[in-house]
Amino acid sequence: MIKSARAVALVALPLLIATLPSQAAGRTMADVLAASKPSDWRPLDPNNTLYMDLPGGRVIIELQPEFAPRHAANLRALARARYFDGLAITRSQENYVVQWGESDAKKPMGDAHKALAPEFTRSASGLQFTALPDRDTYAAQTGFVNGFPAARDAANGSAWMVHCYGMVGAGRDNDVDSGSGAELYVVTGNAPRQLDRNITLVGRVLQGMDILSTMPRGKGVMGFYQKPEERTPITQIRLAADVPEAQRARLEVLRTDTQTFADLVESRRNRQDEWYKVPAGHIDVCNVPLPIR
Amino acid sequence: MIKSARAVALVALPLLIATLPSQAAGRTMADVLAASKPSDWRPLDPNNTLYMDLPGGRVIIELQPEFAPRHAANLRALARARYFDGLAITRSQENYVVQWGESDAKKPMGDAHKALAPEFTRSASGLQFTALPDRDTYAAQTGFVNGFPAARDAANGSAWMVHCYGMVGAGRDNDVDSGSGAELYVVTGNAPRQLDRNITLVGRVLQGMDILSTMPRGKGVMGFYQKPEERTPITQIRLAADVPEAQRARLEVLRTDTQTFADLVESRRNRQDEWYKVPAGHIDVCNVPLPIR
């Protein structure tokens, strides 16, 4: 909602402590989450979690190997080879993407491949797909797979992850197999859904989006920085599994195959608070919050 | 598109100079714009143009009085009363909005009203509405009115502007008539379409979005800054009509009721370049570029 600063100061305390669940009907997202059970949440798999350390703090990325197993494996290998350490954020384009790494850094790549077959789509069968009830402009059906926004098309049996804010993908050139994960981008603007099925999405940012989204925009073509000193250096990227257990982030992600998530979606399709006068009655796949705690 | 830094360096020159129109079929947006006629563009009306000067540069906002005449009039009066000068950016919430001004600054408001009747929707009749061919998740139909993204519903004859990236609205509290334009917000994340018909949109940012979108995120409730020193001061907000003609920005906006705009929409629904392998075949109202020159 869009409240005045004065009104927010007045209500801030009640908002923060109103965590008791209300009745089933007319619940807010806060109500739904407060009533969640421990089994509604899943821990992160350290084999699918990357830590990108920047001068401004840590960015945590969750990989989605159900859609991009080859790219996930390559990213694990690149992290183990310390490929990204000392590379930089190279691009920040207004209302579009921030990009980092280098496809041709002339550094040891360990067990990683220099190029990979594309993973733009996969078969929809075998996926636990939680469908949204609402129509989508781009896809026959949208929904979620294990916490990631996705789409599927019964006409050809394919499924793919979709380009929402915070989704991470592997840059490529004109050849479909020219990406490897050595150059990554994150969506920092309105969902660029035209990229769906044209490039491999590998996962999403769970923490630290604020660091990436506020990177000064580059003045070059497509938002690339023109001078080396404009780039933000990457201290390191590590796989969580390669970090001592005590140093890993203990985040949990709300499971999207639960009744709690279905209730959350409904609480956002039809907002139930005093501010909203006309509930939307619908929700876009990229407007559904994917809670982390 | 998402290209490697190396590839972009190689193609940057050809991209920039390839401005000759191609054949009618398979044109890119650059082709379409290069073939535009002078009459496809309209100058800004200085009575509907605000200059917001920040330490980081000038933000230019175009008001849309066809949808929000009372708010436009109030904003002209507030600018004339120098109401905003010395106020600040008060809020920056990740993937949502940046907000500025104050509804209760205890400053002279000139001819402005302290509160206004809402302008959430209006009658669809009398509007030059350029409809998009694609379905929308939230509205019966979407399109454009004089360069602004909008929606309409034949069932009840109403129309409204929609919350796309860069759209500017007037904050309000729980009462629908509690907004005045003294507190404004701009969308800096994925289109929050649930706000449509719940709050008054007044216009859009034409220039300087990069200044607003990269504001450090506030750590308080809803992204409000917690300390005064975190706020960015507003040097001044002026109506272009009140600025000497020689100091006005000479921007032109592509008219959305033209064949050139229809061609642009089609060039974005089905991208025609070597990078895209699967044209989307559709476009969301918030993904259509609204060119300015």
C-alpha cells in the first residue's frame, strides 16, 4: 500500500505485532504466514545455494536444477574453481538487468564447460506444478515449482521458469549454446517475459536483491559500464556446501505445494485490509511473494 | 537481450548506426523509430510537465489530466507554492516504490487543496484508447491513452491508468479522499497492478528514473528511511510553464494513436533479431516501451 510517512509512523507498532492468525476468511498474508506450520517450510540445499560476496554485502542465490541441471552443475564447478573471484558487476541497465562475470575471462574453469546445451524449456511431466487460477499474457498456464515461478503449455508438454524480478539467468550470445553460467544476470525491472524460452534461467536471488538493484546504471550500450572503475568487484562466489556448516545462512523457503501457500496466493489476489477498496481478484505470477525466513 | 560484454563490445558500433529502415516485415523497434514521421511525435505541454531537481540530477514527470484533472491542478498549485522545495525522498522499498514529499508539512500550500476526491477511475467514453491485442491478467482490456498505459472495462464503462514501472501516483491513507499530491510515489519494481483502481495515478517519469530507482532502500517499515540524514533532499519541483522557455527540456513523446506506435508494439510482440529464437507472440501493457526523444 502507499501510505503517508505520518500514517506509517502511527501504525508501525500495531503492524509489527499483529501476528496472531485471524479467521479463515479475509486473512492477510501476515495472518497466513503466522499460522504456517514448520512443515510448510523447507531449508536450502547447500548444493543448490551460492553466496556472492560483494563489498556491499552477501547475495544469496538458489539454483533450480529441476529446470537447469547442466547449468547448476557448471556453476558449482565454476564456484569451486574460484572462477568469479576478482571478476565484477559489468552491467546495470535501467528497468531490466544487472549482469556479472565474464564468459571469456581466461581463468581456470575447473570441471566447468565453456559452453552448454541450452536449458530453455523441459518436459512438464514429473514436475510438482502448483498452478495459479489466473490467466497470463504470455503463457498458457503459470504457477510454481518448488518455490520458483514457472509456466507450462499442455499443447506441447513443455515447462519453463519465467523471468520475474530477482530471477537469475545465464547470459548467452546469438548461438543458443553459447552460455555457460560464467556470465550471469538478474532481473531488476518489470518482468521481461519476452526472454522466457530464449535463455536459461538458473535460479533466483533469495537475499541481497537491494544490493544488486541499486547498482548505478551503466552509461554504455545496454547498460554496460564504460570504465573499469565503475564496476563493482566480486569478492568471491562460493557454493554453500563448500563453506563450513557454521558459516552457512539458515534460511527457509515457503513450500509452494502447500495449503499455506494457496492461502497466501488468495490473500494477495484479494487484499483484505482497510487500505484496499477494490480487490484485484487476480494475480500475476511475478507478483506473488515467495517468502523466506 | 542478454549478451556477453565481449559480444556487445564487438557489435556496439553496428547497433548504433543501423538506423536505416528495413522492409515492412520483420522490423526491429530501431527500424520502426527510424522510419517515424515528425507528426508521430508530440511535444510536452509545459502545463503538464514537472521538473523535480535532486542533487543527482533532474527528474521530468508528465502529468495526465485526462485521468486525474484535480490532482494535476493541485500539483501545479503545490509547485507554484514551492511546497516541495526542501522536502525529501522519504521511502525506497525494494521492488515496489520510491516516495517523496509530505502530506502534512505545515507549509503554505498556495491554491492547493489539502485533500482531493479520488480519481481512481473515470468514464471510458471520450478517450482515444489504443488497445493492445493481448489478454491481461488483471483487466478486461489494456492499451494506451495519449502515451500512458491504461485499462478499460466495457462491462461498466470505466477506464483507469495502470501501475507500470515509472508511473507516478498520489499517496493516500485509508480514506479514499486523503491524498492530495503533496506526497507522491513512483513504481520502481514489477508492476504492482493490485494498486490499480485503489489510488490516483497522476502521470509518469519521462527522464531521471535511474536517479529514483537506485535510491538506497530504507530499512524501516515499508522502506521508509529511519533517519533524517538517509533522506535525499528535494532541491525544488517546478512546473515547466513557470520556467523560462529557454530552460525547458525539449522532449518529444511518441504518440500512441499512430501507425508507427502500432508497428512498434508488433516489433516488440515478436522480436526480429538474431538473438531471439522464440518470439513471445504477446506483450504485457507494462512491457511496451513508450519512446521519448
